[in-house]
Amino acid sequence: MCTAIRKEHLFGRNLDLDYELNQNPILIGRNHVLKFIEQPNLENHYAILGMGMVVNDYPLLSDALNEKGLAAAGLNFPSNAVFHSHKDDKVNISPFELLPYILAKFSSVKDVKEFFKSASLLNVPFSDKIPLAPLHYIFADKTESIVVESTSDGLFVYDNPYDVLTNNPPFPFHKSDVKRYLSLTSKYPLNKIPNVELEPDSVGYGSIGLPGDYSSASRFIKAFYLSKFMKLSHEREKDIVQFISALTQISFLPGVTQGKTGKDEMTIYSSCMDLDDFSYSYRRMYDRSIATVRFENEKIDSNQLFIS
């Protein structure tokens, strides 16, 4: 499944799967040649730092940021994600190429929105053994985020004032569904019933009605609530711990939710990218500690891929 959140200068996600991937932090140097199916090679570009796998010297990224503070993540979008054949009037990019291409070339969400006016997602897989994953995408910088969905009806780019993304249904559903929760508040509720004195039994009454189940729609609402009401201390280490703790509240523990095949959905890792400090922090399942990797000066200009 998966959940992504942007909170001010922080962006991250839970990667939820019913199997484990051998993913590790990857740093792509500015001079590492990025190759694409239909687009020209990029020999000089922004450095990229994220989580993923390297296959045949190619970075298959799940989420990442670049040295300018633009970040991105792909989230599961089964049954709705549709990728298309080559279009002569478009910039054709395969979904597995999308995060490296965007993060290598662009520095802001504004730039990304402009790019998608002429883009199409190409239905060409990485290989016969690695098919295309049915994904939709969230792109974020310090000031805004957008959602990108490629469906049978075409490519859609949505402004995302909620700064969260989960999975199905398509994003317009989530935009409408949020309206059902207008009464949620973090404040101590006031009695609005006339002529009767009522007092809550505890704190938290303002969040009654906040979903607690694991469905995509419910996780969207809970992530939205947490992202809008949690307060950052603006001390970097504390804020990263708090951000990942928020994601933990929406994470899957093995055994609590199963898919069609009977396999357990699990949160493989939670990430937090600091778009001010240009760092990538993460915590894996079964690990209490948070690891952080950065754009190291001796690697940022390299022509190599570095796997931590």
C-alpha cells in the first residue's frame, strides 16, 4: 500500500508491501550517466539521494530527493494505473525512469508541473523479469506538493493542498472525502448543545471520528490530520524523529492486514527527507534506530552510484 506526507520542509513515506525488497540508500553523483529509453542521456545533472535498488547499474528508486530540495515518491495504484504507447507529440518516459529523470532535471514542483504538460508515461518495462509497477506519484518541495496519475483517460496532475497521498481510489475521491471530516480538531472541544452542561471525559474528543482502520481512504484522512496538526520543534533531529513517529501511526504491523493472497502487508521502512538540510533519514521494520545519509562532498560530483 503506502502513505506519503509533506510537513513544511519535511517529506517522507511508508513503503508498505507483502514482501521484502532488497532496498538501500542510493546516492547518484552529478556526473553519473542516466540513460532513458527514448530521451537523451543525462551526463550532467542534479545529484540524487534516495531509497531503491540498483539493477544493471540503473537506480530503481522508490522515493528520493535532489540537491535542490525537490522530492518524489511512487505509491501503489493498482487497477487504476495505466501507461501508454509512444506518443509523437509527448516526452515519453517509462515509469521506472520517472523519478531519476525528474529529480535529475528539475528543482521545484512548479518546474515539474510545467514538464507534465508535455509528458506521457510509456508502457515499457525495465525488463521481462521486472515489470512496471502500477504507481501514482507525489512530488514535493518546501512550499507545495502535487499528485500525478496516469490512467486510461490520460495523465492528470493535481495540486495537493492536503500534502498527503495513499493509494486507491484516484486522487479526486480523496479530495472529496476529506470534506466529511470537517469537524475534526486537535483542540479541547466546547459544548455546543444549549441548556445542557457537558464536559469531555478526557482529552482527544475533538478527534472522535478519525479513522483508525488500514484502508487507503482512512489512512489518507489520518495522515492529513497528523500532518496538519502536529507541531515541529524546528530542531532537526527532534523533527525527524517526530515525523517518522507520525508515519509509524499509519504503519502496517505483520499480521494485522492481509491481501488477496493471504500474505501480510508490512511497512518495510519509513523515510524522512529534510528539504532544507538535504538529508535522507529512514527506519526499517524491526529496527528502533533511525539512520541518516547525506550528500557527501566527495561523492556529489562523482560519475558513480553509491549504495549505503
